[in-house]
Amino acid sequence: VTVSVLYWMSLVVESAAQWAELTRSSSKRGLVVHFEADWCTPCVGLNAWLDAQAKVLPDVIFARVDAGKHEAIAEAADVSSVPHIVFYRPEGEERHLERVAEVSGAKMKVLASNLATLFGDRDQVGNHDNMEAFLRYQINKDKVVLFLTGTPSRPRCGFAGRLVEIMDQYDVEYSYYDIMQDDEACQALKKFADWPTYPQVYVKGELI
């Protein structure tokens, strides 16, 4: 089955062959996969929520895998509990699909933050007058905003990982921006903040 249409609802994966084709066909687009189970009540509400996101993000493929029926797929994806949502994004010049983030449990705010950062915020640069306006939007989009190398679930450096651990330890709610997805924004924020390294933490729009 070749994935060549826009999905307004999550695609249900029915076989290992379909899963392999899905990951190949998604190499130029984003992919969000919900590993679920038919006995899991939170999965039902999460499916409805993800279907709604599919309408907002038509260029992203949303899929479901029943982890109980397709244990081999779940095991290969290193998924051992449900609900578990994995985010994939094309990376590098070759645009290979890479696993960039994941969320265990029906944590809607965390899921929404991942969707916005990984698939929504890229296009928003063009919705602002200039890069500075975009950066001001980013640092003020939540009370606490982290600018990370990578994502909270898959940080690309030890400092980012330690920062996320501290935030989780103290139950701090935050949004994040993966600064590695846009080199122009990465360099511009260093100049804007007058601070040469990452991660950076903003509280109410102020660098701390």
C-alpha cells in the first residue's frame, strides 16, 4: 500500500509490510504513530484527539499500531506500554525519517507542544514580519520556554538532557523549541539573547 494521499484520520497499520511501506513513504513528511491497545481506555480519547490534529496538520501522517496485535512492530520500535506516541521527522540532506520525540501516556499538553514544535512552528517564521518577531513569539508562547538541542524525550546533548530532568523533577510545565531544526533561527537567537550556547531557558519572555 503506497501512502500517497492526505489522511484526515489516523491510518490503521494492519501488517508489518504496511508498516515498512509507511515509514518509507513518509520520508518527505512528518509521521506520528500512536501505539495503542483495544483494552486501553485512554487510547480511545487519544485517537479522537489525534484525528483532530490530522485535520490541522494535513502534511503530517498520523497512524495507529495495535501493540497487542502487532507485537513485533512494537518491539522493533522499543515500545513496551500504551498509549505511547512516537514522532518521526525527515532529517538531513537525505531526508531520512528519524525518530525525534516520544510521549508515554495521554499527555495532551506535551503532545501538543511536540506537534507545534516539530511540525507547526517551521511554517510560522513566514507568518511574522522578520526573524526577531518570530523569536519574540517563541520566547513568549508559554510561561516557560526551553530552547533545546533536540527534544525533551531525545535531547542531543547532556546539558539539554539534564535541564529536562530538572524541569520534570520539579513538575515545571514548559514548551520547547528544537533549535536544531532551523540553523537561521539558532544563530539569530544567540545574537538576540546575547548568549552563545544552548540550552536557553526563558521565563515570561526573559532569559534566565
